[in-house]
Amino acid sequence: PYAGQEKRAIKALSEQEISDYLNGRGMGTSKAAELNRYPGPRHVLDEAKKLGLSAAQSAETQQAYDAMAQNAMRIGKLIVDKEAELESLYAQQKATEENTARLVKELAHLQADFRLVHLNAHLAMRRILSNQEIEMYQQVRGYGSTK
């Protein structure tokens, strides 16, 4: 099932996953928010005209997105770097229970931080948008009414 993956620079990550982490993309980590009426700032910006956002709301949404993206890219790079470090230990036959445990725990904390950055951006949108705008967002995104 892993045929071809042995050629990857970092076996545990596809090129798409590396790109997503380095670019701070959510990769579905915020579905708990997105699918429960907590809009994402990127999607709100994409649909700002349809949602009828004010200039102030658009500016606040852009700020929320920029902060999220900056933090997610920073953490995403750390994740890729730690995965590369783990890869290197195994590739060089230097992996031990101790260094593996350390890196895996560091990765778990970084992945949690990455997800929190995205979820917190969704929380910020609930403070920026009205209930009516959230309902419109649900419709625009194709989720239907979830009241």
C-alpha cells in the first residue's frame, strides 16, 4: 500500500501535505467549526460580497485571516522540520525509543497548535458576523440551514 512513497523526501508526508503545512492551509482541521456554524475567515473573505459585509467586517475578517495564516505557516514549517528530523533518524538507522518518543510528542503538540490556530480563527468569525450573515454563509457554502 505504500509503493512509491519510499521515494518521498519525508516518507510520512505527501508533497501536497508539505505544501499545505508550509502555506498554513487548514487541511480539514476545522471541520468541527466549519460544519457547526463557525465560518472560516478565508471563505468569508471569498464570499464577502454575497454576505454583504461592511467595510469594517471585511477589515476585521482580513485581520483574523492574516493572523491565522501567519501563525499556521510558522507552525506548519515546524511540523515539516520535525517530520524531516524523524525521517532522518530512521533513514540513518539512528532511531531509538527515546528520540522517537521525543519527536512524536513534539509533533503532536505542534499539530494541536496548528489545529487551534485554525479553530480560533473560526471562533473569531462568530464575533465578527451576525447570526443572519452566518445563516447566509451556510447557504452560500452549500450547507443548508443548520438552525
